[in-house]
Amino acid sequence: MDWIKAKKYTIIVLVILNIVLLVLNIYKSFDTRLSYSRINALNSILKSDNITLSTKLPTSFKPMAEINASEYSFDHIKLQKIFLSGQSNVKRTEEYNSVIFISDTSRLSVKGSSINYTTTLSYSVNSDEMAKEYADKLVNSINSEFGKFKFYSIYNTNDGYVIKYYEKKDGYNIFSNFAYFTIKENNVSVAINYVKLGSTIDTKNNIYAADEALYSAVKSIKKEIEKPVITDVKLGYYAIKINSAGEVVAIPFYLIGVNNKEYYVNAYTGECF
């Protein structure tokens, strides 16, 4: 009889404990979400500085882990095939730690984790669709060799188009793994940066919220841009070297887009660059 009572009491205690844990988890989730009052306060401060916020903010700022990364060694022969296939008079030179390929219409430069490519097309690009079609085709060829770049955005400039691609991991954009296209009529410029991503580190650290990241960037924005309009705020990762030996790790960063200029805020430290 006593055993039956003890069993019932144990069940009741476990039920109560589960309810308490559920409530604590719910409270914790709210504690790592950006409240409306904080967003309203941010808007007021930005307006007082003549800064317009015209995008939604990431509302969650739960602890995030780092991602192991390493420098990637590009295969120059395969890069030449991707970017300069079918082109004549291709010459290779080396200068200032860069490997450079030059043809009659194109120039390909490879240095460390960066690739820069310029070319003159035989036709003029005069629509978003044409610009994205050209960029998509080249990105597909790049992805077959390295990276998994995915389309992020396209916008018009006064005289052309800018198309951006980022690699993703665990649902987050890797801002340091990018392919940027600038197309003006028949002139194309491509900037690529890539490091190889590894496993996610088990330990998670607290991060700054999106409003705190914006507060950190305001000083630079005010100093550099007249009539700033913030059009993009995203939480993702950025790969940085962490020591003199060249070890690389991707850590949480905020990307803040202002008047077609990008600012990055370290989500661990709040530092802006």
C-alpha cells in the first residue's frame, strides 16, 4: 500500500517537474528574442540620428557555436577551364603572390582565398533576368568545383546590376564565402572569396541581439553615409583567422546593408567593421 502511494507521489512530482521545466524553457526562449519595446526604442534612436530602418530584424539571439574552417587550395587548371574556356591567347603570369590569367577579353586573378575575374561580353546585359541568368550559369560551374553558393539578392545600380551569392551552413549565410557580380552593359566583374567549412564546434556562446549590433554600427554609418537607409540586417557567419599560424574559424556575425554598402558586426564582441 505504501509502495503504491509512493509511486503516485513520484509520478505527481515528475509531472510538476516537467511543467516547471516547460515554463522555464518558454521563459528562456522569450529572454533570447527581441521584444517590440526594444525594436521601438531602436527606431526612435535611429530616427533621431536621421537613419531610416526599412527592414525586419532577426528577433532570435540564442547562443551560437563556431564553425571549423580551413584555407582552400584552388586548382588553377580547373579555374582556367571554368572562367576562360574557349578563349584565345590565354597567358599565365605571377606577381605579388597572385596567379594571373589573361586572354584577349578576360582577366582572372587568384590570391589566397580570393578570386577576381573581369570579362567583356559580346552582348549587352539590359535586364535583371539577363544579369541573373549569366551569373547563375557561372555560379553553377563554380559550384561543380568548390563551394555551394546560393542566390541571395539582385539590385539595380545607376548603370548596371549587382548580384550576390553566399554559401550556407545550418541555415545561416556564410558572409565570407561569397560571389559578387557587377554587370554594366557588356562589362562583367566578379569577386569571389571561399574557405572550406568543417564541423560545427559543440560549445555555444552568447551573442549580441540585432538591435545591439545596429547600435554598434551607427557611429560608422553616420560618419560614412549621408541619409542612410538600412535595407538589410541578417545574422550569419564570417570566417576569420584566429592566430599567426593562419588557423581559420567561422564565427557569428551580423551583416548590415546600408545604401548598397555592407557593415559587419561580430556577434560575440559587438565590434563593427
